[in-house]
Amino acid sequence: MKTRVSILVILAMVAFGIGPVKAQDHPVKFHLDYNFSFPVGSMTSGFISNTSSRGFLGSVTYDLTPHWTIGGQFGFQDYYQKYPRRVYNTDKTQQISAVLSNSLQTIPVMARIEYQPLLSSQSRVLPYLSLATGINLVSYNQYLGVFSNQQQSTLNFRAQAGLGARMSLGKAGKWGIEAGGSYALSPYNKFGVKDLNNLNAHAGIYLRLQ
């Protein structure tokens, strides 16, 4: 009976592409990328439309199978936009002539899964598709002249879909370079802004830790 169960388990593993593998076939990797972010949607309507070049992405991933990878991702992005001087109504009876500046920082923390259609034995350049979901920590500060209106919110939902490619380098492919792009969906619904959606382009390196 035990033999039959073992055979069925092995056959199931092979059918799903898992199969018995050695520890070195399941490497843990650390990724660190420089990130450009392009606001889209409601975020660009009088809030922040400037491209942000002040960001990074980091992740730790584990190769579950030769095609599938799971892991966690974190990052940081700093957005800023200054509007020309104009007259603003501070209440029903007062007005102020000032320069308006919006500053927004986001820290996404997400679970991530990737699909890699090719095997490392087939090519040194490996394309991938990715999905991620989690939370987005948001910090917002608006400056109206010398006056500041700081607001912070946490645990905003964020989902992300992306694609890219990696090239293995070094001895036994223990490190490499990578580049890709993604679209992030991030509802917000504050200050007349319904979302913080953005397009991203990133490039960096990865290191094999195990």
C-alpha cells in the first residue's frame, strides 16, 4: 500500500512539473532594482503627473519549480510636483497667493509569483511574467506657501502585473542583471484622488543566496 502511494505521489509531482530535485535547483535570490514610475489615471488630475525617478524595488524569491517562483517584494517611490503661484481660497473670506507643492511617498509590500516559460538550460536570457498583491503605505504632504497639510494613510490595497527578462552572469549563474516593466493598481480615494495607479520601468541585479 505504501509503495502504491509513493508511486502515485511521484507521478503527480512529475505531472505538475515538480519532480524530485536537489536543493541547488531551488535557489533563493535577492533582487535590487532602480525604478522609474509614471503616474496615470486620477493621480495625474491636478495632483501629481511628474515622472518619479526616485525609487527602488527589492525582493527575495524562491524557485518553487523550474518554471514557477514565489517571494516577497518591497519598494519605495517618491513623487513630487510644484505648481505655479496662484491665488487660493483658504476659507470663505480669506485668500492667499502661494506656490502649491504636492509630495507623495509610497512603500508597497507585496507577495509575488512569477512564471518563467524557458528553463535556464535553454537560454541565459530568461523572460518572465509576474503578479503581486499586498499593501501600499502612503505618506502625503501638501505645501501651500509656508503652510503644510500632512496626511498619512496605511494599508491601502495594491496589485501589480509585470513582465521582464533576466540574464545570468558570473560563475554558475550566481548573479545576473534584470529589467522589466509593470502596471500597478492602487486605490486611494483621498483629496479628490481616486487612485495612485502607475506604470513602472526598472532595472537592476540579482544575487543567488542559496
